[in-house]
Amino acid sequence: MSRISQHFSRAEFRCKCGQCGFDTVDVDTLSILESVRNHFDSAVVVNSGCRCPEYNRRVGGAPNSQHTLGRAADIRVVGVEPTDVYAWLADNFPGASLGSYDSFTHVDSRTDGPARW
């Protein structure tokens, strides 16, 4: 397993299309996720990381999704409510773009942000 940071491997971010192999995550996004891991002292599960354009269309992603640039991750922190993850990120990473969902939190490091939803 190829580690790209203390707590994450490249495979965790790999596109789930099963063909393209896209797995290059932005260093700023990775740094934010490491901070989440360290703050909550709990595993961070990457539900969706990198997406090739075809896979992004297949799953209904936004046409200009940050996932297609390797700048986004949809995450779940084990034992922590997504609303708590969102709130902590909003307080500690005001430049990050965030999305709040029932079962996960979206975080990205877009350059034209931050976007919030």
C-alpha cells in the first residue's frame, strides 16, 4: 500500500470506475484530511475521492466537479456526525469548500472558493 501521508494511502482516493487508475489527490485537500484525522482522533473514510470525467457523469457529479481535478473528497469520520465534521472544518479551514450531507461531508480545495452547501 502506497502511503501518501501519515494516515492515507493513494488507493483510498482512486477513481472507482475500475479502469482509469486516477488517484492523484491535491496536497491541500490531503492536508485538510490529515487535520480532520488528527483532530477527531478517528479513522477518516474516503467515500469518493478522484473521479475521471466518465465516472463523474455516471454518478451524477457536477460537470465541473473538483473530484475530476483530484481536489475533493467525500468523507466519513468514524464515530463522528457529519454535521460536527462540517462545523469543525468551517471553523478551522475558512478557505475550504464544504458540502453537508446526511451521511458524509464533502471537502475540497478549489481555487475559486470557498463554496458552501
